[in-house]
Amino acid sequence: PFQVDCAQEWACSLALLSRLPLASAGSGHIGESKLAFVWARLAGGVTVLGTHLHRPSRDPWLHEQQMLELVEFIGRIPGPVILAGDLNTTPWSKTYRTLRRVGGLIPANTLRPTWPAWPLAFPQVALDHIFVSADLTVTAAGTGPAVGSDHLPIWAIVARRAFFERGKAAVRGFALHSAP
């Protein structure tokens, strides 16, 4: 029942849908490359960020610039962060390694092919990803069924890493599912 999108902008087709209330939300652009994104802060201070990077096959320099600007932007977000979207990067690419090494982000799952969902019977390449900051953990992740896009949807169940509060471990969790 909760959502934020950037449909009011001609070149943006991003939306973030949530079952959980959004403490705050919005959309914008990152850096000189003008990478579009949507974001929401959930209760408890977790920030969810969704974006769609430029295809490296069309302009590898723009793709790399967007990834570097994205990593720098995420580094300025206080608290736990979840990044999700069509990042147009594979687990063996330089920009994927940038997210992991420079950004300190942890992939929900590395080898879940999501594209193309058609016309082939089985997707061949993992281009869509969910990453979490080190203070979060992924307890499960996967792909959903083909729902009309040329990419399969992705999902993850994310929880805060256990912390001790008066001698008892407490874990809070929530699910992040993509929408068709």
C-alpha cells in the first residue's frame, strides 16, 4: 500500500513498492551522470534505494561513472542501506566489484540469472541485484516468475544483524520483493 516513484519525469520509470510504511521517501538524480533513483526510509532507519544503471554495452564509460557516483552517494547515507535494481552489471564485472570492494556492499545472491526472461526459456545473465550494507544480513533471496518484463523479478528477505540489548540478542527482519 506504500509507494514512491518518479513517473512524473519523462526519462524515469522507477517505483519502490512496500508493505511497510515509509517514514520518508522521494526520488532524485545522482551526480553528473544524472542517474535516476527512488528511495525510502523505513521505520528503524533502514534506507532502500532503487535505480537502473545505463547499459555498459551502449556506453561503458557512462555505466562506470554512474556506478562510481552511486557508490559515493550510498557512502553518505547514514544507517543501514539496501540497494536494488537493474544494475546492468554481472557478478564478474569491474563495476560489480566496485560495489563490493569500494562500496562495502554485500550481494543478496550472486548467480541468479534474471535476463532475458524471454524470448529464451531460461535467463542467461544476472543483471538485477540486491545489495545490503554490512549491518544487514540476507536470510533468503531468489527470483520470481516471469511477469511480462524482459527481466525476472528478484526478492530478498533482509534482517538487521543480531545485536545485544541487555544480554538478549534481538533481530528485526522484513522482506524486500520486487514488483512487476
